[in-house]
Amino acid sequence: MQTPGARSAIQVILREHQQLSTVIAGMQRFVELRASGANAPELMVLRAMLYYIREFPERVHHPKEDRYLFARLRDRAGDLDNTIAELEEQHVQGEAQVRNIEHALTRYELAGASALPALRTQIDNFAAFYRNHMLLEEQVILPAASRWLTEQDWEDANEAFGANRDPLSGVEAEDDLDRLFSLIVNTLPG
């Protein structure tokens, strides 16, 4: 049975997943526009998307999943150890994939259109990877957390996911990331 705290934390996680999906779809749309020769935003928009992906999931979202969901589930639901290990490894792989996209973008900036297919491949691979990652969390981890986490666990998770503080500076980052998200969404043509 889900507690009120669980519903809040889960809603935040699902909202964050939706925002990440939107940014990743925007990255795909960006390279589609470039490939078709259509009027596409400046490359800085794709760099902003990559910045969002690097800063939000890698520095804010994933550390909280690791600490407030994965670690506590590992203590209570031993049958999830392999799934949790896979998700933790995917968090590391996601960082490497973002770095690969950044490298492909730099090659595109230097070489032009001939490097666009490689950039598009990197982005499409990342989109598929991330979609599968979020599905595993949503279909396995969140239901298990609803079952196994205590009221205190949920209070801690709700407080952590609700805070969204920049882990490097201690300054609230949610407003800045929300503004960046709005800029990204509003910059790309439909």
C-alpha cells in the first residue's frame, strides 16, 4: 500500500522522467531538422540539452535514486540486487553516452554535414538506452519501493526528491533547470 509520501516521491520521479524524455526527444528532433535541411535552431540549443542531461539526471536525479530507492531496496528486497546493480551500471553508462554525444557534436561542428549521421546515431542510441532505463525503474523499482519502503524511507525520499538542490553548490537548482527545460522545449519547432 502506497503512503502519501510515496505518492509524492513517485510523482516527482515520474515528472522528472517525463521531462528527461522530452529533452531527449528534442535532441532527436534537433538532428532530424539538421538532416532534412530544415530551419533548425543554433547548435547552442543542442549543447543546452546536453547540459540539462548532464546536470539534472547525472548530478541531481540519479544520486537520489541510488541513495533513497536503490540502497534501501537492497536492504529489504534481496531479489532486486541484480536489477539494482544493472540500473546503477546504467547510470554510469549514461554519463559515458552523454560524453560520446558531446564528442560527436564537436566533430559535427568541425566537420559539418558529413559528421551528422554519427551524431544522430549517438543520440538515437542514447534515446533507446534511456527509454529502457526509465521503463525498468518505473515497472520494477517503483512498484517494489511501494511495497518494501517504510514510511520513514518515503519521508526521506520525498524530502530529497522535492528539494532538487545542486549537489555542488547547495543552491536550489530546480528553478534554473525548469527555466532551461522551458527554453529547450520552446526553442524547437513542432
